[in-house]
Amino acid sequence: MTNLNWQSRKDKVIAKGMGNLVPIYAESASNALVFDVEGNEYIDFASGIAVTNTGHSHPKIIEAVKAQLDKFSHTCAMVTPYPSFVELAEKLVDKAPGEFDKKAIFLTTGAEAVENAIKVARAHTGRSGVIAFKGGFHGRTNMCMGLTGKVAPYKAGFGPFPNEIYHAPFPNEYHGVSIESSLNALNDLFSCDIEPNRVAAIIFEPIQGEGGFYPAPAQWAQAVREICDKHGIVLICDEIQTGFARTGAMFASEHLDMVPDITTMAKGIAGGFPISAVVGRADIMDAANPGGLGGTYAGSPLACVAALQVLDIIEQESLCHQANEVGAEFKRHLNEMQGRIAAIGDVRQIGAMIAMELNDPQTGEPLVEQTKQLVQASAKRGLILLSCGVKGNVIRFLPALTIENTLIERGLVIVEEELTSLMN
């Protein structure tokens, strides 16, 4: 069976809303390489959208999951829990930001983590309002779509969304949104839309993911922290894409010299096994009554043992340091490439979370079609790329933190050659 055969079969049975970027059907994967059903090799600059930070098929994760599977695959942690469920919570409350008592809950997806963080904040404060930011992405459930600040394709056609959700501009120097203007807009919400004593939570990504890999300035994040402290608002950092060594720190909020009350986690937490977490101040996390939080598959035993291995691998293989090394290698190549290709308007990098933004060098208009074409053309050359950005003109690089430099170089040669061809 070829990739196109499988794509034809998929199109007949999978709803078109659950599309795939390119018709590549994976047969196996190892570290930073994926092999398709036709035997073709691909350099993976996506990592399943920042999930396989430890590389595909890390042997320690495979061994742990196989051992757990020999014991049992599911009992439901809310019926008969298991040691790995508790051990993982112990480690996460220790590693999560904040020098205070913390507690955790486990779920299955990033969207569930965000939903439950909002539930906890509302239970703790007795308030209903939530403030998020333009360009942010928080998931595909109804609440999370409401929080998300990007219409296409995540919100288009799916409304109405929950009430009491408000959006302010996210600071973005490259696009002319200053820290001051963002904070002024936030304070305007308190004057024009909702009084601060009705706001349960403010949520933001330390580095916007789907929105375009724009980092929150430390000065801005600290000011938001002060606003939350002043008005008794719970501050939530959505670290679903930025967590688990991706940015050169265990969590990206560590770069901001600011501590959130609650952190949401998923993606890189378990090397590809479905699990998410909400970790926060113990008094806030305990606000919900027993039975109010959880889920049938929440904290799967297979995912818990995988996540414990991921935490060990991050420490043993110095993946925070390695993320910075990988990111520096990407940035060096991309900066050189920017000098040769005028369409690369900006290069952004924090750890191994890297982006290049493509704009028309004469008009500054976003090069949306060229970005799509670059993803497709690169796939034909054996490179898996992802795009992002509110306007769809950003290429994001999310390699495994264990990727070899030779693969970085090979992949970026493909990027430069294909982008040069598209711009000529």
C-alpha cells in the first residue's frame, strides 16, 4: 500500500475536519527520523507538534511501557489508583514553577487541562470571567475555542462560544504591539467590559504556539502577575507546547522571572502517550469538590510510567542544555539564510522552539501561500515541517531535543533550496 492509497482510504472514512498536513503515512520512527509505509525516510522537524521531545521511540520509554502493559493497562485512577499515578504527581509538583505547596490533577489532552484549570480557578474565586489574549491557542473544545485568539481554522463555524471570555492584545514588538499598549488594553477591559472582581483567571502562553511563536516579554508577564495579585485573579500559564525542556528550561515561565498560580501541561510530558496535567497552588487546586475533576482515562498507567521516564531522561541527558544547543544551531543557520533570502522577515528562537516568519520584502504582506507551498515541497524532499501564525505565514521548527546536528543541517538545506525556488 502506498501513501496515496492510504490517503484515499482515509478520505472515505475520516471527516474532512480532521485533515492531515501531507499524505505521509508513518510505518516507524527513531529519534528524529520517520519512515513511511513506502520505506521513505523523513527528517522530523515537528516531533508530533512538540510531543516527542525525547525523540521517537526512546528505549527507556518503550521498556517502561511494555513492563506496565504486562501488569495492566487500565483500572481508572479514580476507582483504584496505582503507584505511578502518585509518583508522577510528586515529581511534577516538585518541578513545576513556584516555591509553595502545590497539587496536581491528571487528564488526557491539553484542552482538558485548560478546561480544568478554568474550572479550578472559578471554584476557588467564585467568579466567572476569564481573560485570554489575541493570537493564543488553548484547544478545540468549546471553552478552549472561546479562549483561543485565532479564528481559522479553530473557531470558524463553531460558535457560539461561552460567555464571560474576553481578549486583549498580546505584546508583539515585530507587529507593533507594545507592552504598554497591551497592558492598557487589559486595563481597559476592567473599565469597559468586566470589573476585575468578577474575573476568575487570566491565561496566556509564555510563548504563543499556534499564534506564531511570539514570546511574552518578561516585563509584561511580571505586570500581569501584579494585576492578578492586586485583584485576586488566578494566573494560568498554558505550557502545553512550551513545557518539558522545549525552551531550554523545564517550563518557559522560568524565563520570565514570574510564577503563575496554575500551569497546564501536556504534549512533551510522556513521549507520545496521552496524558495532561494541571499543577498549581495547593489551596487553589483543592477548591473543587471530590468528583468534580478527573476522567475515565485521566492519568493512564501507561502514560504515567512513560512520563516518569521522560522526566528522568530530561535530567540524565541534560535536555534543557541540549534544547539551547539545538536552538542555537537552528538560529545560526536561519540567520545566515535570512541574509540570502529577503522573504525571511524575522527569526525567533528560545531553546528548541524556533520560527521564521515569511513576508513580502517590498510590501511586508504575509506570504501565506508560499508558506503552505514550502511545507508541501519540503515533504516531497524528505522533511516534515509545520506552519503556524494567525496569518499562516510562519514556519515553526520543533525538532527532538536529541536530534543530531547533521540532520539539522540536511533539513535546513532543503528549507533554503525550496524557499529560494518558491521566491524566484
